[in-house]
Amino acid sequence: MSRIALITDSSNDLPPEILARKHIIVVPLLIHFGEEEFFDVYEQREAFWQRFARGETPRTASPSPATFAEAYQRALARADEAIMITLTSKHSSTYQNAVLAAEAFAGRVHVFDSWAISLGEGLLVLHAASLIEQGADVQETLAQLADARARLRLILYLDSLDAVQRGGRIALAMNVVKRMSSVLSIRVILEMRKGELTFGGAVRTPRKGMKHILQRIRGKKAERLATAHTRAPEFALQLADLAAPALSFPRRNVLVAEAGPVLGAHGGFRAFGVTFIERA
């Protein structure tokens, strides 16, 4: 029996093969189109994007405490304790539901708020997996996660304002976003600060968005690095090519992945971004 099981929610956006190789249990969020509800699982991604392209409006919802409890039971069947890493509590009730479910497990389940979304959360999940593999105990792993979270950076380019305005999940940025939406051909840069997506700038083209992101990260160094996209792999690959040398990070180790419906529902098509754990 493993000492520590690792659990996360589906907004982590790590590729399925990595999750399987690391034996990470994933709790799926829920996606709603009107009255129809389905789990955010990898096999549903194509159907999600097809419906999104037809103009249907998706909503996301956190897993119920009962869903978390079922995942905890599975995890504790093979481990003494479990660590549950969630997307940021500032934009979702996922963390609160995960904590509520953990109360029934007598301190064996430890819930950690990533203060991140998408591959930002994913990098912290990978960091935890590495610590556990190296023999760290629960308290050491949680302490190291908190340290890494403080050094986590995430910058996101949105090619359209429509989805983020409909979702309303970035309250601190919405007033600025709405003003920008009245200007022709404005795209928005968002940054994650202490778990909250905030306005980071405005640009007119994806190329200028990439330039803005590179300016924001230049001079820093990364110990983990990833780029994500929503149906725009060419942008994520180009950003990886440029971000790796800018952050003194090996290009071969950059994780490039497509974000799923949780980011897609609020970011729309052709979003891309970079996330990294800054080297201490």
C-alpha cells in the first residue's frame, strides 16, 4: 500500500497519459449545456468544442461533496493518507466541497488550494507527485506545495471576450474587460495573483499577446514550465519555443497541452498562456 495517494480535479489539464503514469485520481467537474449535464472527462472534449462552436453556452459546476467522498474512498483503499489538490477557491466552490467531503475521513485527506487554474494547477500536481515519489511525508509535501504555489506564475491571452463576459468568473477584471470590449479588436491578457485572475493588459493581435507575455516573464527562471491552449496548438508550441530560453528552461521539458472545457467555457477559442514555477 502506498503511503500517500494524490487526487486532483479535472481542471488540472494534464494529459491523460501523465495522470495514468503517476497514478493520480481525477475528480471531474460538471459541464452544463442548458439542462443537459455531463462530466468533464477527456473523452467528452470533442463533443464540448463542437457544441461550443455551434454557439451553445456552457456552464461549469464543481463536483458534489459525495463525488469527492467516493474518490477519497478509492484513494484510501490503496494508501494511508491522501492529498487533494483543487483549482483556485477564488473562482470555484470546488475547494469548499472538497474540504467538506474530507471532514468524514478523520484527518486522512488533506485538501490543498492551488490558487491556480488549468496547467498552473497541473504543475503543482506534478510537483506533489515528484515529492511523494521521493519519499516526502504529507506535511512536508504540503509545505513544499505552499512554497511552490507562492512562486507559481500564470499569464493568459484571450482571443475573445465573449466567453469570459458570459462566465463572470473574474470579478476584479470585469469592469476593465467590459470597457475594453467596446474598443474594436481588443484582446485581453489575464494574470493569476494570489488565486485571482486579474487584468494584465490589452493587445490587438495574438502575436502582440505573445510578445506581451514574453516581456512579463523575461529575466525570470523556471523550475517547471508549461504552455496551454484552447484549440490553438500552434500558439502554445510557439510560446513554448520562446518561453523556454527566456526562462532558462530546457525546451524538451516544457509541457504543452490543450486545456479542457473548464478553461474553454470561460476563455473561449484560441486562448493560450504560460505557467511556471519560478526558481527560488
